[in-house]
Amino acid sequence: MDVAITGGTGFIGSHCVSRALAAGHGVRMLVRNPVKAASALALHGIDPASVEVVTADLDDHPALRAGLEGVDAVVHVAAVFSFKASDGGAMLRTNPSSTSAILDAAAEFDIDPVVHVSTVGVFLPQQAPGLAPDNDVSTGCGPYTKSKIGAELVARRHQAAGRPVTCVYPGGVIGPTDPSPELTDSMATTRDLLKGSVVPFPRDVNMSWVDVRDVARVCIGALDPGRGPRRYLVSGPLITMGEFTDAFSRLTGRRMRHLSPPVPLMLGMGKAFEATGRLLRRRLPLNAEIARLFAESVRSGGWSNVDESAAAEFGYPAHDFEDTLATTIRWLHEAGHFSDRHAGHLAD
């Protein structure tokens, strides 16, 4: 089928483009910057002639609507995703409104299926002991998660009306082949965390990490018409920060140690970093939203379990955590984001 993919110049979106082409679909990329589209395709080894590229900014709703004319399916990945404090207003404005424009147009054109890429962040702060795709949305921990909750509510309204919208909920996404020269914020945060030797979070903080290739596997696997509204959790396994850094140490030979600041101090550090980032006009490794995400995990004890069973129909997961982490480190090194010292044994 012919598939329109938004966000194809980004981390998840570019992997969705690659996977869709490998599955035999025709792909139309809706992008803000065609030059970035060419770079993303080259990084994935894709012939630009095999993809249709249409210019459509997320704030240009008529262009988004026009970009969906004539396609059979939509994968909506694009969103303003940033942990820079100065980008908060843009996220809160653009992410819900662009999702509304895309899903409204898809309904108008009777497109089936429509895949909306959400995030497990829509369930934070934690409201239930377990993590499952049908959980109610939460209140958010900052501008990014609040903006995605706004977009998620748009998608759920379409689902409630019986429209064929599939929601996919990734956890912390890592893996190879990030087209952004500066890395997307999830990968940049991971890089910055692992470049140091001290992690400013307790060992027992619970997190979930998922391979970007597995996220794309579910998004493209869900391109099956006639199945109505669906939801797939692809958060990855629950592991503690201590288990994460232990795996990193096994793979690289580098030792990491953890700080265990009390929650108020953790939140204060986040606010201090955010204020500094505003002054410097740059993204720093910590801000108020990231600090609150970790602080909420400490307060709640984290989810007791995750229900990813529905995604198994697509062969998910194909990558275990340690394989994903090793692949991520090797790619960061090969792409020049990690020095030999940072990559340790995996630089060999």
C-alpha cells in the first residue's frame, strides 16, 4: 500500500521509512526540510528515488492535509521533541494541533489504517501499578509529556468514534542510525549520561528501554486495514538504572557510580539545570522534566509489570536489551558521538 509517514527525518520515523520500504510499501515522506530527508535516506542506505518527499511543516495544517491525499495508510511519528526549556511552548502548541490536523484529514479521506506514535510518557506520573496500553492517560511531568498527552487525547477521541487509529507507546528509545547530527533528545540524553562516570540518579530507579528497530517493526506491522482502533505498548523491559549501568560496564569495561540524592534535591537539580539551559540557550543533560520523571519513579517505586503481549503478533521484541545497548554504543562510536575512551571495549 502507499503510506504517508510524518517525522521520517527523525529517529523513529526514519526507521519506519526503512522498514516500510523493506515490506514492499510505497512511501511518501511528509517533512519540514527536504534536505534533511535526503540525509536521513542516505544514512539508511535508501535510494532517494524510491521515496516521494512532500514538504509539510507540522504547523502548516493545509499542507499536512494535502500530503495525505491519495495514500492508503498513515504513520504519524512527527512531533516537537525537546528537553530544552525554551521549546516547551512550541511542544504544547504544535503536538496536539498537528495530530488533530492529521487524524481529521485521515478521517475525511477514509484512510485505513492510521498509526499514531505516542509514548509511555502519557501514563506519567504513574497512576496504576502496572503499565498497559489501555491505562488512562496521566497529567504529565513537563511540557513534552503534557504535549503528548494532548495529542493522545486527540487519538483516543478518534478511537472512541470507531476510526481505525492505532496508538503505539514506545518507552525510552535507543539504537543505531539516528539521522540528527546532534542526535534526537532521547539519544542525546543517553549519550550524555554514558559519557560521564557518575550517574545523578539512584540505582533502583525503574526505566524501560526499547530498540528503535522494534518500534518501527510494530508501527509498520500494524499497517493492516480493517482492524479498527488498536493500542500497542512497546516500552521495552523494566530495568533499574543500576542494571542499565551494570550492563554498560560489562560491555565497555568502564565503571559507573550512582548518586542517590533525595527527591527534593533531585527536583532542585533539575530546576537549576533548566535555568542554566535557558541562560545558555542550549539543551543540558538534565532539566526539570527529566528530573521529575526520575523523581516520580523513586516516589512510586516504578511499575510492577508491563503488558506488551499485544505487540508479539509482529515478532516483537526482536532485540534484547543488552544487544540493543551494545549496538547503540557501537553506532555512537562509529558516528563520532563517542570517543574510544567512552566506548571502551566496544571501540575495538
